[in-house]
Amino acid sequence: MADQDEPGFGRRPLMAGAAGMLTSLLAGARPADAQSSARRGALVIGLDISDALSLDPVRVYQYSNPLPTRAAYDGLVTYDAGDNITVKPALATEWSYLPDGKTIRFKLRPGVKFASGATVTAEDVRFSFARHLAIKDQPFQYISHVESVAVVDATTVDLVLKDPTLPVISIIATPAFGIQEKSQVVANGGTDAADAKDKDKATEWLNNNSAGAGPYRLTGWQRNQQIQMVRNPHYWRGAPGYERVLIRHMSESAAQLLAIQRGDIDVAFNLIPEQIATLENDPNISIMGTPSLDFIYMAVAEAPSNPALQNKLARQAIGHAIDFDGIIKNLAGGAAVRPTSFLPVGTNGSTEALTKEIGFNEDLPKARRLLAEAGLPNGFKFQLAYGNAAIAGVTYQNLAQKIQADLARVGIVAELAPMDQVNLRTMFLGGKAEAVLTFWNPPAPENWLWTSATVNRVARRVVWDVPADMHKLVADAGAERDLAKAAVLYREYQKRMVDFAHHIVLVQPVYQVAVRKSVGGLNLTAAGWMADLAAAKPA
Amino acid sequence: MIRYVISRLATAVVMVLLATLVIFLIANTVPGDPAMAALGDMQASDPVQVREFRARWGLDLPLWEQYWLFLKRLAQGDLGISISSRRPVLADIIDYAPATLELATIAFLLSLAVGLPLGVVAAVKRDSWVDHLARFVALIGVSAPTFWLAFIMLAIFYGQLDWAPGPGRLDPIAFPPDRITGLLLIDTALAGDWETFRDAAAHLVLPSIVLAASTLGLITRTTRAAMLEALNQDYVRVARAKGLLARVVVTGHAVPNAMLPVVTLGGLAYANLLTGAVMTETVFGWPGLGRYTFRSAVTVDFPAIMAITAIVAAIFVLVNLLVDLSYALLDPRVARA
């Protein structure tokens, strides 16, 4: 019912006043426009950093934190962008195995300074590695075959291996093994003593400050907000191009897209293929692509619950019934490659051509023939588990449905089992899954890290009793220091992995990164730390 | 009155404990293993290291003992160490809470400032354009998915029009003020840094509007309904019969009576804003408790989940208590009873 007209209401300019306030507030809200000098002196990177647990190098093993860690710490050796096979000198100028076969002697580059201005010495190198060996966090696991580290003189260090057949130089190129300035770390509670696991208290400080010789120095980390760095004026390769580097947390790719279009960020790392496509005609933005060393694969287990999967031929049939090209073209927007097996394209001995030659390729008659040979002419059923996540815009959900449809063509029924990531991991690592869609990203581009995983811990997940000659092949290839000879062994490894058919690699994404044209010299890398910031400068 | 407050507080403690117990039991029936979520690939595959991890975090103890330890620590004000961040949960919460508190409070004030007058006017001028507007606002506010609304607002006012700043609490290259309270508006004001204050305020505009939307809708609707009911009561008719001004009838007689359900709703809505801003925080890159809670849940971070449960339960129970007490102020009949 309508009451009588009530005078005095609806006349006050309340809303108008509020709107006016809002307008004036927003009008002054963009003090730093994209052209201001402060803006040009800062490199702003948009990145999802919610996974980062620590910026203390000995505890850096997630996906996003190697980027700032590499910017703050240089290591003894490194990889150049675009070459993930040959290790290059960094703080060490040369290295060689001593005649005892198990000691690697590093000569340090003379006169290199930390961001503090102090000179990098052999003792700093020893301390950095000794702290790893004592704290034993995840990065230590990659070099657990290092026995000890010793100072020879001020510019010479020895790394002594327990097992000299295992590779180490390629692994210590990873940012976790960046060299820390001992005096600073110790002054803030750090130690390399045997009880460092409990006694070392430097992590809290190192999460907000760095003690390295990299191009930038960490000055703050507000979790889920941003990581701040400033230029290291003493950087040995020459003064870095920016006053500051800011890594801005943006978990939503759509927000990253808007921010790079507006010029609030200079680099956007987490855009999905459709968003990249919208930027292709933007005059201010270029798209840089770099093939990653990450891949999505399907693990197929010899599950006790599924006799069909225990048959190698049946597993091979799965591999030949998948439309790999369709996955890359339609799900990954064409921005992906596919390796033969558990060694990504771009590592020693793995190429796309080899995949065509000896890998799984869609061949339905062959798949049917394999099924018939396996005594399963009408196909079989298995459960395919996957998590609620996406890699480079490819959701596991879409991938699973595609595989389900592909396999149905030869009578293989994939029952989809979506679940959350932790449940999936618990089930898969416990060896309880029949088949799983999951992801692998390497700590360092060292082939042995992939191959040894497949015959050891990853083998247990797929209930695979690895034959002795396969173990030997992996060990021999890892011990081979001649890259060309190793490549031959790795070819053999991939061929055998395809035959065992426990790991069907589906997609190795080419990460597409949007960079504003005001930024020059940014080198993307697949080696594990996303980009080298040392040479980045305003264009 | 004091006895009433004390008995209510005692009940409140029991309620909070019950909530933590329920969450504890639920969290423990999830098949996901915290060790698998927290450890790297190599460590997670090594039974020795997994055992070590479980022992370190007390995950190998019987369930009742784990809960008992939680209670004992809670009694000492110790919320434990987060498995996923490896820091004291309290430190995490102190880091993240101010961003949420600031956003939720602004959003709440905004929804009151707009929702109350709109609801009142809509009821008084029923079926007028104001009423239609109010119903439209309420409908959009309540039914538009926050995620969608957040993107639309960001795309229009930031992406297209460039009126509002982008995601985050401050411009990327701004220097955050020294932390005093963690509330940027207050910290910048205390430091006298008005440029950063303005930056922070501007960054609050879009997310607080988005976050306020659903609360605003609820408050508008409830106010309107309560006002309509009040305007139909005998005392309003009497007041009008006495020849009182329409404004006096509305503000003096109808509004105070209509406020009771609105206060109840408002209290709960504020508690909701404080605890449930995951979507808004995600889209706007807001480093708040919502994202922290979400991450704790997906990584099965028991200590963080338990601490947040206790805090959320306490917030709700306290807000309810305050709402009930405020009845006494608003309605003399309750105070006398």
C-alpha cells in the first residue's frame, strides 16, 4: 500500500555528496602514471607467489620463489637462457674433478662482491653448502651425495662427493645453491653446525633480506602481497638496469591481464592461452614464449586392483589411443611440445623428432592390436584420478575428459575420479592409484633427476618392479660426463620407458609471458627460475 | 544484567570449543595427509622423513591427545605453528588480519550507509522509483556472484575507464608505510603520509563495493520489510492521528522499532564479511584472511585450520552477544525483562 507522501525524504543530496567524494578520491588515485620516472626505474612483475614458503635459499623449492632467489643470489655456476644442457661459469670461473675422482675443485672469480660490498670468499661458499648439508631441507635432497665441502685457499673450494658417479655441477646451478654471505647470515642467527636443523634461526631474517651477490637485493616480503628488491650496485656483471624490482602477487590471471594492459605491471607470468591471444595486437606488449621443462603426464600403475593394467600391452594400448596433437592444439592452444617420455624436450637427448620416431603416437589399429594381444579385445576399465588444478591454462578436468573420449574409441573405459590435490597426492604417493594425471617440474635441468626418480620413488607410485638393467642404464647415463655419449644412453632410456608404458607424457607447455615493450633484456629461462633479471633494463 | 552477560560468556566459550572439536574431527576424516601436502616430492617419498615430519607436528599422536594438546596450547594463548608457512599461526594471522579488517569494516559501513536509508525510503515511498531502485539493488546485491561482480567492476572501472586503481592494497611502486596497526589508512594517517593514504583509500573503493554488495542487498531488504511492518502498526497510526509530522512519525516511531531485526542481521553480516571474503580477496589480490583460510584448508594445515576456526567461532559468538546486548539499548522492554 502506498502511504501518503512523506515530506523531507529523498531530497537530501546524500548520495550525490558521497559520489562526489568518491570521484575526488579516485581522481587522485593514480599518482604514478606509467611514464613517471619512479615507474620507469622499477620493474614490476605480476606473479602468483602464494606457493612461496621461504626466501632463505636452503629452503627454496617451490615454484615461484626461485625467481627472486636467483635475482638475489648468484651461484657457482648457471645456465644461460635457452640452453639447458651446458653449465656456464658464474661465481666460479672453472672447475674440474681431481685425480681422486670424487673431489670437484672450484676456482672463484676474483673480486666479486656481495650486495653489502664485502668480497665473496671461499669461506662463504663453504658455509653456504655446509648450511645446506646441516639443515637438510628439500634442496639438500638433490645433493645428498655430497660428503663435505672444504676451503683450499681464499679463492678455491673443494666439493667432496660420497658417490662420484652422481652428477652435482648441473644441480648446483639451481637458485637454492646461491652463495650466501657468511658474516651476514651468522649475524642474523644462521649456523652451519651439525645441529643447524634446530639451531639455525636465520630463515626469518632471510625471508625479508638477502645476503647474496646477485643483481638485486631483497628488502622485504609481504606474504601474498609483494616481494621488494633493490639494485645491487656492486654486481659483478655490471650495474643492473632497474632501481627496484617488485614482484607483485596476483593469483588471478584475469587481474594480471588487466594490470599489464594498464601498465601497472611490466611482466605477467600467469596468463592463460586465451588471454595471451587477446594481447597479440596490443602495441605496447610483446609475448615471449619459452618451452618449459615442466610436463603433465599420466601415470599408469600396475595396480593390484586392476589386472588389466598389470599387462604391459594394455598400458601401451592406452598410449597409442590418445590424440596427443588434439590435446596440444585444442587444450593448450598450440603452446606446447611433447617429449618421448620422462625427459622433457630441451634436455640432453630429448627432442620432438625423437617422440615421432620412438614415442607414443596416436595409432588406433595398433592400440586395438595390442589389446587383442593382451587378451583384452573388448578393452578394459580403469580409474583415472586427477586434481582440481590447471597447468598453463590446461585444466586436468578437460584433459581427463579428452582422454576418456579418446580411449573410448578402442573400448578402454576411463572412469574419472576428480579430487582435491592433497587427497590425490596422498593416494598417488601411497601407491594406491590406478592412473593419475599429474605434473612434474624439475629442481634443475639435470637428466639424472628425472631418470632416477622414475626408477625409484616414482616407480613405487606406479607399483613397478624396475628390472636391474634399467637401474644400471639410469646409473650409467648419470655417471657419463660426456654429453654426447650420455645422449645415446638417454635415447635408450626413453625407448625403454615407452615400452614399460607407466608414464605417458601429454603436454610440455611453452610458457607464454607478456612483457611490456618498455622492458628490454629480460631473458626467460626454463632452467627453474623463470627469468634472469640481471640484464633487464628499461628499453 | 551482569549475570546475564557472564552466563552468555560462559556459553560462548563452550560454543567456541564445540566448534573447534567439530572442525577437528572433520579435518581428521579428510583422506588428505598434511605430510603429503607440506613435503617436497623427494621427502614425501621417504618413509623415514615422513615419520619424522609426523612426529615433529604431533600428527602421530592419538586423536584425543592431539586435540588435548591443541586445547592446552590454546589456553596459553598459543595457536601453534602453521604447517604450510612454518611460522606461528598467530604471526600469520597478525600479518593477514588487518587487510581483511580494513576491507570488511569499510564494506560494512558502506552497506549500512547506503542500505539503511535506501530501505527506509523504499518502505516509506513504496512502489515509487526509489522502491524499485532499492529492490533492484537488493536483487543484484544478493544474487550476483561475488567473483563475477568483482571481475566486472575491475574490468570496467580499472580496465576500461581507468577511474579506479588495480588489484592490491597499494600501487605496485608505492612504499608501504611502517607497520603500526597494519591498517593502511590508519598507519599512513599516523605517519602523515597523505599521498599513500589516498592511494590506499582509492585501492579500497572497488573491493569494498564488491564485498558490500551482498550485505547491502540484505540490509536494504530487511530494513524495507521491517519498516513496512512498523509503518502498519497501531502506534504509527496513533502518531499520525495526533498530527505529527511525517518525518517525526518515521524517524521517531517507525525506525527505532524497525531496527531490531536489522541490528541482528547487521551483526551477523559484519562477522560474515570478516570471515568470508575469499572471492573478493582473490580477484583483488588482497592479502587477507580469506585467502589464508582457503590455503590452509587446501593444504590440510591443521594448526592454521583449528586456530582460524576458534577465531571465527569467537567472532560470531561475540558479535551475537553484542547484538543481544544492544537490544537492551534499542528496546527498553528487553532491558527491563
